[in-house]
Amino acid sequence: MALRLAAIVAALGGELHGDPALLVEGLAPLEQAGPGQLSFLSNPRYQPQLAASRAGCVIVAPSMLAAAQARGACIVAPDPYLYFARLTQLWKKQSAPPAGPAIHPSAVIDAAAVIDPAASIGALCVIERGARIGAGTRLAPRVTVGENCVVGERCVLHPGVVIGADGFGFAPNAGAWEKIEQLGAVRIGNDVEIGANTCIDRGALADTVIEDGVKLDNLIQIGHNVRIGRHTAIAGCVGVAGSATIGAHCTIGGGAGILGHLTIADNVHISALSNVTRSISRPGHYTGFFPIDDNAAWEKNAATLKQLHGLRERLKALEKK
Amino acid sequence: MALRLAAIVAALGGELHGDPALLVEGLAPLEQAGPGQLSFLSNPRYQPQLAASRAGCVIVAPSMLAAAQARGACIVAPDPYLYFARLTQLWKKQSAPPAGPAIHPSAVIDAAAVIDPAASIGALCVIERGARIGAGTRLAPRVTVGENCVVGERCVLHPGVVIGADGFGFAPNAGAWEKIEQLGAVRIGNDVEIGANTCIDRGALADTVIEDGVKLDNLIQIGHNVRIGRHTAIAGCVGVAGSATIGAHCTIGGGAGILGHLTIADNVHISALSNVTRSISRPGHYTGFFPIDDNAAWEKNAATLKQLHGLRERLKALEKK
Amino acid sequence: MALRLAAIVAALGGELHGDPALLVEGLAPLEQAGPGQLSFLSNPRYQPQLAASRAGCVIVAPSMLAAAQARGACIVAPDPYLYFARLTQLWKKQSAPPAGPAIHPSAVIDAAAVIDPAASIGALCVIERGARIGAGTRLAPRVTVGENCVVGERCVLHPGVVIGADGFGFAPNAGAWEKIEQLGAVRIGNDVEIGANTCIDRGALADTVIEDGVKLDNLIQIGHNVRIGRHTAIAGCVGVAGSATIGAHCTIGGGAGILGHLTIADNVHISALSNVTRSISRPGHYTGFFPIDDNAAWEKNAATLKQLHGLRERLKALEKK
């Protein structure tokens, strides 16, 4: 698999400075790329790596043109990272042309499910009655879409995804738990991607809702009646408890935990590993986790932490003197 | 799907104040319910929402009768939330009568597994030799029950559950790891529910045990030789390390982590996201996680945290003066 | 299933002090073992349990010979825990002789995948084109190995494992996300074990790499372009973000989180539940999590924590006086 620079700019645009006949055999990061490879510089911070790179060609922003030309071939694009993303798409399409839409014969699909003819259903998927899968959506192998759940268009669901298991609802009854049947479903918009083994539970009464353009990584748990706003991206191992509402254009770092029944505004960014235990009403960057240290130092500080409130009181007393 | 109030009280009891012929077309929370919908008030705190609700009928406690009647139809029941739970069960049974017990033809079941004729096995399940599945238990699609593992009666296992993978046991051997074969199994009691993609490992020598009535949410990891006591409920994304013993009637919030080889008493309640790193011998409510803050404030506090023990020493020195 | 002590030492070595004809019917921990069971003492700390044990025979280190003989039969071995590990292997082989290598007929294997004839593929696995599975490797049921991913020799992959789902890569584009196709694969060495429902993502450009002898527990997320060094062991529910490099011979405790683009040296040990948010260049033991407390105490301390930096400033001011 190889593409000439001419073919790349013909497909994706950009301003080529260099030999259009140069054959690109692969994509690679700046510091690893060789003469047969194409790379990109998206962050001006890495400019020093540009001069040292052996890449056959580099995608750069207009402001980097001089520096890039001093080095060799380049493609100038307003947003090199976006250009790179589209280049990966072009590359994938050329090297492994996707099979047409198809339903793998091993998939188990209820007669009362509705699969768009332009959807693709992988091996050993299970699609239950009343579920609907939109055009251009691709289910990898071993995905479950439960009763009455709806997946929009151009979505990608990775292996092991479970859409529409029961939400976790029980009423206490004399020391035991009485099941609250989960009567809602899951509604997933268009252009949503869902990572491997991620689970999205059906709602208790109303539906759990994932809006257009949301991207979920692997091993994420989305509780019942959660709503996630448009184009929010959530990294791996995040848990979102029931009835939480997350705004649009948020990013949630990996391993974060989000309690139930709270609301996060649009454009909120949560650091990885943070615990969101209250609503957040203003856009911004929020963090909360215990910093790592060598174990001996941590032990001393963690022990003192249990006296922290007392320390404050003692400090106050001293200040009064 | 619709039910008259008369049919509901005939099935579930309760004292109806209102027109028995009123047709209920759905269940909904107080603030969203319309005239064709039935709602409930379980927490007196939400009484203000009662007056404003447009619900066709509301389930209330005896103490709320006057307030509810001022508004319209109501059903009085001693525990409205429990009544609501049973109503969801009635609703589900009416709207989607469960198919009889059956083994889906795509399931892969070893000849030496024992499936009760009143159990139901979903599509693409795998049940290995010596495993046993009790009466009334329902396995959703894509569940694995490993060799010699036992699942009791009336259990529900959601998609992707793995019962009886090997526990994580290795002995160090000259810088590498020697596998400790896991010779135990998993024993699950009656009325246990297990969420999507949750894993319960088999024991090393003895069995891992989940007692009657335990409820586990999605994406939970239960290590080898763990024992979880009756009617304990564990929310999503919790990890329980090997040989931990958790008492009966506990609740463990989502995202909590529980170390191995410790013991938690009955009636212990762990807040979501907390790290349980020592045994807990007394009933109560326990918590431990770093609170979230805006990132700039967190950075300052987290940096100071690493000097906390030193701060205490300095405070002591000042106090001595 | 039972073995005489003579057969055990014939297979595994060690110095038997006791009746070679004694029939062992099972393995059990010291405090639970009965006369028909074999146990072991690996930690001298547990010596008091040795005297009290009813085990038919105990595996001990040479230094424990006198104490063990005072009690009854024993096998002396330089590393009793390692001896025990091998004994579990012997036991398993005797009690449930593994079927020969085989591909379960329900597995879905692409014609362009390469399965070594000495590999074993469980029910309902999916192996995509270009994937390769080495000799002696065993895939449990319901495992996915994606396109072009390579699994070495003598590996064990437990149910629900997903190798080679797309890494989580998107470029921002006018408020939405543009997919970065993941063009790399996953390369897994020899003697690697991977727990149930664990996910290892394919690389963006280069491959994600798991070196020889790595042991991964259940429900672990390994992001794209991660590299994990030889014989490192990672417990359940750990998340490793993209492009992290973890050294050889490390141990990572359960529930820990490891940020992306950082480097952890060889022989680093991370406590369970810790947040690794920076590179670690020196071997050692590192920890970082908020200690648990009763909820009331935690609330007071957590609230004060938000003023910690201010407290330091006030302490400084007092010291200046």
C-alpha cells in the first residue's frame, strides 16, 4: 500500500511543496518517520523535532512553511491534525476497502428488529426485538443491542458493547431488594462511537439518551436515564451513575467517576481520574484526585490527612493568640 | 399498553381514591407525568412537586393522603416506592409477556452442564461442563458460565457476564510468573442479579461465593475467593480484590475499590468512589475520595498536600513556643 | 481425584518426610485443610498456623523442617509457594486433562487468519483477517482478536477479551470530532495471560505491544500505543491511557489509573487504587489515593482540604511573627 503525494493532495486538498511523484508508504510520528513516510506537526511546541525529522514529507500549518521547507517536502494545511485525521481515513480506505453493508450470518437478529440495509452487523451480534440500527452504522462482532433500543446513522460500536441492559434499580423490601423493571430504552444519535465492552443501560421509565457525535472509549458504564450532550468525548473506564446529565462539548478524562442525579454544563472538562460528586454549572477545567508519591511519603501525608480538620482548628487557635 | 386503576389495585392492593375506570398509559416521574400517567411520591421532601404534578394518579403514603387528594386521584400504600417497583413488574409482564423458559439454539452448552428446565438461556451463551443453572434463572445473550460454577434460582445475568474465569494467581519464579491453577469454582445463590460485562472469578482452592439476594451492577470485578453476604448491593465499576469478605445488607457505591483479604461487617455503606483499604468491623457509612475543585485550586491544594505531614510538624513547633 | 504423596514428589521433586502412600484428595489453606488435604506454608509469619493445622501434609521451606515434622508429614522445597503453584498445575492436569488443541465449530475465523495447529480456540470466538495465534495459546470462549493482531505462544485469553478494537483517537473539527483511523495493530508476546473482558486497543500508527510473560487481570483497559514490559503484572480494573510505557517486572495494583504519554521504569510497584499522573523514573513503591474514614470525619477533612493551600500560607505568616 502506497500513495503518491499528488494523490493525497488531490483527495484532501492542501498546498504541496515538494515532488508530487514522491511515494508515501506509511504514516508515522515525526521522530520515527523515515524517507518513505508522511508525518505531521500540529503543535508548534514540537518545532524542534521538525528540523530533525527524516520524514519524506510533513503536514504543517501555514506559519511553519519556512521551517518545513528548509527541511524538505511539506503539505501546508490550516489544521494539520485534522488533515492528518483525514489522511488516516484515506489510508484505511485504500489499504482495506470496507466490505459493503452486510449482516454476518452468525448474528442473532430478532425478526422484529429493524436494520437499515446500509448498516453492517458483525459476527455473533445480538439484536433484540424492536431495536433499530441506522444507515451506515457498523456493529463490530459480539455487540448486543437490546429491545427497543435505537442506534442512529454512521455509528461505530466496538466488540463487546452492551446497549440496553437493565438499569440498576431496586426498592428495599424488608431487608431484601425488589426489582424495579426498567421500562425505558436507549436512544443513540448519529455519528456516535462506542468503545469495546462499554455498557449503556436502558432507562427506568424514560430513555437513556446519547446525543449526536458523542465518542465513548472502552469499558465505560453509562447508568440508566443518563443524558450525554452532543460531541462530548469520554475516555476509558469512566462510570456515569444514573440520571446524570452531561452537557455538550465536554471532555471527561479516563477513569473519572460521575455521580448520579447531577448536571454538568456544556464545555466542561474533567481531568482523568477525578471524582465528580456535585453539579458543575460553569464551563471550565475541574480536577480532583489524590496525587501519587513514593509510598513512605504518601503514608505520612495520608495519616496526617485524617487530622486535617483538627490542624485547622489548632491553627485558628494559634492565630487568635 | 394501558391498564385501568381498578386493574392495578386489584393486582397490587392499595387504597384507591379516584375513578377506577381511569386508563393509565404509562408510568412517569412526578414532574414529567401527564394525565394518562401514573406517578409516585416516596420521599416527603418532594411534596411540593406533588401539588404541581399533572399525573393522572399518584401513589402516596398514608400521611400524604390529604395533600394528594387535593390534587386528584391517588393510591395510598404503606411504601409507595415498593408499590411502584411492583407496578413496574406488573407493567412489564402486561406489555411484554416473557417467553417461556427456553434455551436459544445458538447457545453452546456442554453435555455435562445441568440446566433446570425452568431456566432460560439467551443467544450465544456458553455454559461449560459441570455448570448448573437453577429454576427461573434467566441468562441474557452472550453470558459465560464456566466449569463447575453454580447459579441458583430466579437469578438474572445480563449480557457479557463472565462467571468462573480464572482468578489472578501467580507465584514469582526467577523474575517471571508461574501460574497457580484456579481449582475452585463460583457459587451464586438465589435471586441474584448480575449486570452487563461483570466478572466473577473462580476460587483458587475453595469457591468464590455470592449469597442470596445480592445485586451487582455492570462492569464489576469480583476476585477469587471473595464472599459477598446476603442482600448486599454493589453499584457499577466496583472492583473487589481476592479473598475480601463483604457482609450482608451492605451497599457499595459505584466506582469504589475494595482491597483483598479484608473483612467488611454487615450493614456497612461505602460511598461511591471510595477506596476501602482496611477491614471495617462496625456498621456505618464510610467515605474516602478526593473532592473535585476547579483545576487551578486543586493544583495548589494537591501540591500542598505533599507537605502535609511537614505542616503538622511546623504547627506543633509553633504551638510549643 | 486423588494423588499419593509419592506421586507428587515424583512429579515435582522436593524432600518428603512422611508416608509416601498417603492419599491426598485436595489442596487447601493451612487453617482449612483436613487430614486428606495438602497445604503449604510460604510466609514464616504464618508459622503459628502450622502447628494448629490438621493438613495431611504441608509444603515448607528447609528452615521450617523441624516445626513441620513436629506436626506430621511434610514436603521440603526451597520455595514452597512456587511448589504449590506447580502442584495446582499437576492437580488440574490430573483432574481435568485438557482436550487437545481444537477450534470450536462455533468460532468465526476469517480465512486470512493464521491459527497455529497447536492453538485452542473456544466457542464463539471471532478472529479477523490477518490475525495470528501462536502455538499452545488458548482462547477461552467469546474472545475477539481483531485484524492483523498477533498473539504469541502459550498465552491464555479469558472470556470476553477484546484485542484490537480501535484506539480512542479523534481530531477536533469545528466543535465535532473527526475520526483518526487506527492503522496499527496489537502485538502480544509469549506466555501472556489476559483476564476476562479486558481490552487492548490497536495502535494509531505503530502497534500496541505487550511483551513476554505479562499478566493482566480482568476488566483492564490498555490504550493505543501502550507498551508493557516483560513479566509485568497488572491487577483488575486498571486503566492505562494511550502511549504510556510501562517497564518490565512492574506490579500495578487493582483499580489504579495510569495517564497517557508517560514512562514508568522497570521494577516499579504501584499500590492498588493509585493515580499515576507523572512518569516514574526510579524503581520503588508508589502510592496515591485518599484514605477511607467514617463519613462524618471524611466530610470535615475533605472540606478543609479545599483550604489547604491557604492554611499553609497562614502557617507561614504565623511563623514569620
